[in-house]
Amino acid sequence: MAKPISSPYHLAPQSAVALLGPIEASLAELEARLTQFVERIPMSDADRETVARARVIVAEDRAKIAALVASPSRETTGG
């Protein structure tokens, strides 16, 4: 679990795009890890299906965040 924030990370305001880019990259890493698990780790068919479903969920959410990064709304850019 993430450590609670007790002080600001930055002194100046940050854009959503700048903050979400690394989150999308982290989700891409998790998606790749889940792919490796599905393709290479010995497990029961039921467990493989569960991990494959998790991979789909992560991939869908990563794609949603990537879309936000690619075309942020006026509200997130301050414009």
C-alpha cells in the first residue's frame, strides 16, 4: 500500500499528463508481467484463466489512461 502523502511532491502545479504518464508506464509493466505469468508459469487452468482475466483488466485500464494522456481535457490542462 502506498505511503500517505504528508507533504507536496512539487512546489509548482503539475499537469495530469505529466503525472499520468508514469502511471500508464507502470500499468504496461504489470500487463507484461501478467502476460509472462500466463504464457510461462506452470499453474492450473483455473488459475491461468484468473491471471489472464487480470491481464485483460490491467490492459483495458492502461488503455483508458493512455487515452487520457494522449488527449487530455481542457480541465486537466488548465486551458
